[in-house]
Amino acid sequence: MKRLLSLGELRPAAVAELVALARRLEQRPQPRALAGKVLGLLFFNPSLRTLASFQAGMSRLGGSSFVISPGQGSWALETRPGVVMDGAAAEHVREAIPVLAGYADALGIRAFAGGQDLAADLADDAFRAMAAVCPVPLINLESAIDHPCQALGDWKTLDELGVPAAGGRFVLSWAWHPKALPLAVPAAVAHLAALRGMELTVLRPEGFELPPEVMERARLAAARAGGTVRETADRQEALAGAEVLYAKSWGSPRRYGDPAAEAELRAGLRDWCVDESWFAAADPACRFMHCLPVRRGVVVRDEVLDGPRSVVVRQAHNRMWAQMAVLHRLLAIRGAAATGGGGVGATGYAGDGAYDDYDGDNIGAPAGTGAGSITGTGGNPGTAGVTGEDRGLPAMAAMAAMEAMAALAALEETPEINARLAVPAAGEREGLA
Ligand code: CP
């Protein structure tokens, strides 16, 4: 695995294996797996869970991390391409990201939606532009339209709760909120339920339909996994027999970029605050999920959040284990070939012998053979190894190209799904190099 921008970039089996690794890391700590490795975390937006769980997870694996919050102790950063930088930003991400990548073995970036241009946010333009100049493994810490780490942690939580993947009844419900919130979590959660093959119902009032691109990605994933997707504004119908109610607010795509008009649309919807009555027709053991942070008495009543249905704290805890699995996959020191100058042809993961390569990125190819399209340039003895311990800055350009090719090869595995949302097509590969 070379990066995590969206769960859609991984095969469903690869997602399940990441969750399995998360469970193993929880049960059997590997406190030296990432010794000497550094994770850089770039937060354009606030965080409690993502920031703390990545730093804690990196420490638990023996590595370290640093955090940059642009404009708060470090320079404000410009993300837009081609602008004359005569505003607040002193530096552009086109320099800042490669600079930070030189200090770190992997980067994580959080950059929320701009909230003005729906098409640009659905395409994740700003995040993709930053990914394109990142020469080390990159993790999406929540972008305009995706939050794969949240989805991965929630996948683990659903497994632990015994909610069936195939056929489990999952309701993603809109909830009231005083502000128009981003689409990243609902898009990622709908995708998660669909990838698992669940019976997904998106419950929302009129005007708050998720964008067609989001629904289409979910439908395609569900079709592959044997699940179903429907949407309704009828609360009773949606929740009949539900095993999970996942609440989240999001802004109306119909009034995107117009907060005043959006506020009018939601003005009469304060009763979209989850209380116990919502569960009347649900499965008696129906769980309440939310990504947090959550506003009590606004999105959900205390009686639910403090009651036995709520698994929100468990969800937050599982973020750490799931992300540790991601970090492990991206950064764990690999077999002898990894430091032997044999290109990307490493074999196996130290301390993780049960796993072989699982996402088709050819890391299991014999060193120096150049086997497979991704490692085609990796067969020259002496080429800097992607996983080498002493990867120097000059090697980064070659590494970046290999990272991009590997990532694109992974994307090509799920072209129909990824083409819908923010995942570049194979023809755009130059843009990632
Ligand atoms: N769920 C989530 O991403 O939480 P934070 O915004 O606190 O990181």
C-alpha cells in the first residue's frame, strides 16, 4: 500500500485485511514496528480525534510525529494553483509539502471542503493538488469529500458489534445542525456501508439529498458487494428493522455556497435531532453511531448518547487501531530486500509474517526482478528502495514516480467506482507524478 486517499482505492478484501491488522495490533502490540519513522501531520482544520489518535498510534508503534497547523505557529499556506500570493499566505503548498516530506516518511493532510464550488469539492480538487506534490506516502485525514480513516475505524467497530456486513441494515441519517457541514463524512460512511454489502438507507429531509455522485459511488460499491442502497425522507420506513443508525449533519447540495439560503432550508428541521423515539421500529439492539464531535441536544439527545445504544466512544478509539494498521502498511520495515537496493521488491513485513502483499502493489515481487508494471523501473540493482532506511532526498523523485504509478495501478482496479468521485483516471497519471 502506497497511500490512503479513499477506501475506494483499495479492493474490499484489502480493507478487510487492514481491519484484521488493526485487531491484531490492538491485541498484540508492536512497539518497535515503526522505530525511527516520522509521520508529518498537516492540519488545515481543527481536530481532536484525528490529531490525537495519529500521534498516539505512531508512538505506540515506536515512531514519532510532528504537527503543522498553517497560520497557527507556522506560515499560512496557499493551496490554490496559479494565484498571485498577495494575501495572508506566505508560502504555497507546492513548496511546503515537499519540504515537510523531506522531514517525514509519510504525511497526513486534513483539508476540508472549500464549501463554495460543489463540483470542485466533489472532485476533491484542493486535496488532489496537494497529493500530486507529495513525494512520500500520504494519508487523507479528511478532505472535501472523503474521510477514509473514519470509515476504516467504523468498519472495525461494526465488526466488533457483530453487525452483519452482508445484509446488515444500516441507516445513515441527516441531522439538524446550526451550520452547513461538509459532505466528507456522509460520503465516506455511505461508501463504507456499501463496500461491506449492507442494506444502506440514506434518510434525509427534502433538499438534503446527497449529491448524485456520492449516491452513485455507493450504488456501484453495493452492487459489487451484494448490498443495496436506497434513500427516503420517511423516518419510520427507514428505521424499520435497522441495526445501525449513523447520524450526521451535512449542508444541502442544492444551496451549496449560499449559507443564508441553506439556513432557510433547514430552519424548520430542528426535529431532526435523534431521540429514543427514532428507534421504535428498529431492531431492539440497534446501535447509535456518530463520528464526533457531536452537539448534544442538537444532533442527538443525551438519552441516546448516554444510553446503551451509543458506540461513539468506541468508534473514536477504533480510529487509532485502524490508523495504526494503515501506518504499519505504509511504513513498517520490510524484509532484507527493502534495504538491499533492489527497488520495491521487498518480501514480507517484519513482525507481520502472516501477511503477504494484499493490494496488488507488487511489493511481494522478488527484489531486482522488476516484475509487474509497477516495479518495472525497480529492477536495477542500486536503485533507491522505496522502503529503504536511508532514503535520501535525491531518491525522492524516483520514489514519487513509483508511488504515483503504484497508486494509479491500484486505482485502475476499481475504475467504475473511483471514476465517480475524485479519483483520477489512468489518463491523468502525469498529474500525480
Ligand atoms: N471524527 C473526526 O475526524 O474527529 P476530529 O475532527 O476530532 O478529528
